Amino acid sequence: MNITHSAALSLALAIAAVQPTSAQDHGGAARQGHSLGAAARAASPYAGMEQRAVKALSDQQIADLKAGRGMGLALPAELNGYPGPLHALELADALKLSIEQRTRTKALLEAMKAETIPIGERIIAEETALDRLFADKRMTRVALDAATLRIGTAQSALRAAHLRYHLDMIEVLSPAQVNRYIELRGYAAGNQRGHSAN
């Protein structure tokens, strides 16, 4: 879960809320700022998340899971010279993909979505079930272990799927195209790999 932006925003708002409105308001504003500051320090960066439909997932994460988007799950591949099918298609002209390469890349992208969307739906369903058990005060240790195991298994399957399609793309692109992809994506030259020619 990525809460860094949310946490930073909450902190910035809390700091702004406790600043005196005038430099000449020494007494009351300072005392008020002190008490508000204490309250702000006690507030959690998770404040507001209790309104989520599924507490562990943001609306954006749910949308990404339903659409089969990568969500950064394939970064070890992407940042080490293994292109993804979606971005390879986006750069098809610059990479000078042949008709056959475009066809194979589109097929990989469609297969990836067909595999990852159902897994994403499963993660949403399992996170919803976990959330409901806590919300209804019905959680037990046995139920917790079973629920988190199901979620972990689904998350692992999702990540493996996304990584696998990056691996498959190496069979589609030439080493020169892989290096061009790395350049076009703005990655460091050190990540250029000498993959075998197809």
C-alpha cells in the first residue's frame, strides 16, 4: 500500500492548521496552536481511510486491479532491461517493431490482462472479506490466518504473472530494440542487457 503521499499531505495540512494567523497574535493563537499541535501529532496518517469501501485498498488500487495494470509489480524486470508488452506497444514506432512483433506483443498484452484481471478481482474480494470480518467483529486467529494466506497467494500469483510477461517480451524484441526501449523509457545506460538475439 502506498500511503506516502497521503501521509505527507496530512502532515502539511496539520502544520498549516496550527500556524498563527497574525504575527501580533502572541497569546491566544500560541496557546491554541499548542493544543492543536498536540492533537495533530496524535492524528494518524490513516485518518480518512476508514471511509474506504475496502480499508486496505484505495480507489486507485481497486481500479488498477480491475484493469490488470502493473502497479509497479514488475519493477525488477522493467528496471533491469526486460520490457513490458504495454509500454513496448506504446513505443512500437520508435522501436521499429515489425508487423509480426506487434502481433506477438499485442497477444502477450491480451494474455496478460486475461490472466491478471481475474487475480485482481480475487484480491479485491479477499480483502473485502477480511475487512468485513473485522468490521463485524467476527475475526478469529484461524480466520485471520486463512484470509491472509489467500490474499498472499493471490498477490504472489499477480506479481508472478506481470513479471512473466516482461520475461516473455525478451523473446519478441531484438537486443538492439531492448536497449532502445531502455533509452526511450529514460533508464540508466547501465541497465542495458546483452540479451540473446531472437
